[in-house]
Amino acid sequence: MTNESQTEAEELRREPPELDPEMLARREAALRHVRKFGDPVLKSRAAQVDLFDEPLRAEIDRMGLLMDDAVGVGLAANQVGLLRRFFVYRVDEDGPIQALVNPLITWTSEQEETFEEGCLSLPGVVVEVTRPAQVRVTAQDRFGEPVELEAGGLEARVIQHELDHLDGVLIIDRTTRGQRREAMRSLRELGAGF
């Protein structure tokens, strides 16, 4: 794995080796709001969003803050118990939080990349996942306006990871049998979902 690949994998997990006590407390508080493995909402397909109102925008803002406090790079509505098709993400710490509502991947590159991924809903689990290196996505923004974007690298991976959540698919569903078995062992040891 190249240094750039390692950096992208670390960024996707975004779990710094050491957090100051205040940040650690904020992260632990945020993670209490994130549904964990074993919750049926994580294996459910989210419904299309039809109403672009103030409560939707407030939920998007709340999820963005929750994602930041949890030290994540993405958060899907399923992960906070909402079966609605939207997610928030930010791959550049200095950039704005992005929200994609009713996202749909319309094209993927033939080139694929394999990197380690973690997930706020699967504490302590990191597995290798192979995904297309580039994607084209259509969606709507928080106001219902159409959005189309092409993404590569970490952004493409995060979008695919979060869109998987909206379809009820977890990273352990996309890895090898051996890594899945190891992940399940880790989750059992943590008492997650059992």
C-alpha cells in the first residue's frame, strides 16, 4: 500500500491514535447516537425523500455535527435510525460538510481499489473492501435541487460506503469470508448486537 493509500485508509477510519479528553468525551457522546451492528435499521433499505423542508435540513445539520463529533468522514440516515435516503460526508477537514439526498450512482469506473474501511456502526472493525475507484452520482441537495458530481479516491469510497448504508449493506457484507469471520469475532467480544 502506498503512502497515499495508507493516508486515505486512515482518513476513512478517521480514528486518531490519541484524542484530548474533551474531544474523546464528545466522540463518546456522539457515538451513543449512532446505531450499532445488530440494530435492524442498519440492514434496512431507506425510503426516498420527497419533502425538502426545514426538519430535513435541521436533521442534515444535526447529522453533520454528530459526524464531526464522532470523528467520522460520513454518516447515513440509517445510522441515526432514520430510514430516509440521505447522508452527510466530509473528506477534507477544512471543507464544508456535503449532503446528498436520494443519491444514485450512475457510472462506476472499471478500475477498482482495495482499502481498509471502518464504520461508526461497527466499533473496532476494520476490513478491506474493494470498490470502483471513480463514480458519477446524481442526487439532490438539502433544498431538493439536482446535484451531479464525479468523485475519485477517498470521496468516491465514502460516497459508496454511505450509499451502501442506505441500501442496508455493511462493510462486512463486502469483504472476504475470513475478514468477515474475524470482524464478527471482534463484535462478539465487544458485545455488539448480540
